[in-house]
Amino acid sequence: MKLAMPPIHPAPPAPDPLRMLLVDDCRINRMLVTSMLMRWGIVPTIACNGEQAVFIAKRRDFDIVLMDMQMPVMDGVVATAKIRCSERQRAQLRHMPIVAYSSLDLAAEQENLARIGLDAVLAKPCSPQALQDCLAQWCPAKFVLN
């Protein structure tokens, strides 16, 4: 007597890993955000200032950028403007979300930040829930918690 085997249904393909560029000059802030991200299986690419961020963003595609606003060498405003300029020059079809990550109260500045090319603001330091909400909003196809 032969036993019937249940049908095999392949698992749906897992989404590609979320690609994040984390830009912050403070090592402790980078460590805090990275530890949260790694719990969710996300390994960010790190830039320590805006100049590094522009260099990296011109060479790699990211699903989202978390951009500190106050940094030495090049601040987040100038870096964002340069990244947006590079996107236009490359005729990049996909808009890369750039989220201002700052301890400054930027709520009143949202309109000006949007003109520069920033998509949202995340207060620093952020809670895991606030970071999850941000990633779920801007990267819904790639940010999937198990």
C-alpha cells in the first residue's frame, strides 16, 4: 500500500533585503540604529558625514537613506541636495526616500525640507517602533518583520 504524499507548495520568495544608507557622524547613534536594524535582519551601509553619503549614493542604489542633519564636512541638507541632483543627472527612475534623522525640532521645517528633497523626519533618538513605522511607510515591499 502506497501512502499519498501531501502536495508540496513552494514558499513564496523572500523579498530582497532592505538596503539602507545610514548617515551619522556620531558613532554611538550609528551603533544604536544599527543594533535595531540588525534585529530585523537589516545591515545598513554606513557613512560618517554627508560627503561620504554622496559618494556612496552615487555608486549604489538604496531603498532608503537615514540622514543626520548636523555633521562636519558636509551637513545633511547639502548632502541631500547633491544626492537629488545626482539622481536627476542619472535620470534615475525610482525615487530614493531620504529621511531627516535629527535631534532638532524640524516639524515646522517640513515644507522647506521637502523642497530640498527630504521625504520625512525621524526624531533622534528614535524608538524601535518609530523606526519600524518609518521603514514600513517608505519601504513596505522590503520591510517585512517575521
